[in-house]
Amino acid sequence: MDKSQCNPLEFARPLKNKELKQHRYTDCKYYDYCLFKLVKPSWDSFTCSKCQNFIEYFEALSPEDQKPDPEVEDDDEAPRSKRVVNREKDKKSEPQKQAVIMTQEQIINILKKFNQT
């Protein structure tokens, strides 16, 4: 297979972390090509599930490895105790790192700038 056969498809919603292995083959040699050249900035997300490279990769996994990852927590599924910040503790420790939420288009633009240097 060559990159002309890559076929990422728009996915209707952002993928949850535990769903990634059912939709993306991040070790594919064409993953960056798809991400930068084929995935549209207007897409909320994308899936590799119809691409031949993904199909071969996914079929080679054991049935157990094809299931969603139960150990991977998504922010919206984390227990409240893990999401709530203890303000008193934070005052005494180093500053809390802030999560940055970016759209796929913003990430692509940053990566394009990084690749130009």
C-alpha cells in the first residue's frame, strides 16, 4: 500500500482516549501524511477504520486487544475526586499545570509551524 490509498474518514465527534485503538493506527507509516494532508481542519475527528493499513493492523490484534481500553480514563469519566483540585494543597505546592484544549485545526497549525523550523 502507498499513501495514495490512505483513506481517513470524518468522525462525527471527538474520540475518547479509550476508543483510539478502534479508530486510529498511530504507528502507521502514513499517519502523519493523513493527519497533515488528508484530514480536513473542519473535521471534529477522524477514523482510520476504512484504511487498508488500519484493517490489517486491527485484524492482527487479538480479540482482547481489539476491545476498548478499560484502564484509560477520559476526563469526563474520571471520578469527581480526581477532577476536583484541592485548593489548600495547591497553595503550598508548585503551581498547578493548566490543561490546554485546542481544536484539531489549532494542533495542525502548530505542527505545521514546528515542521517548518
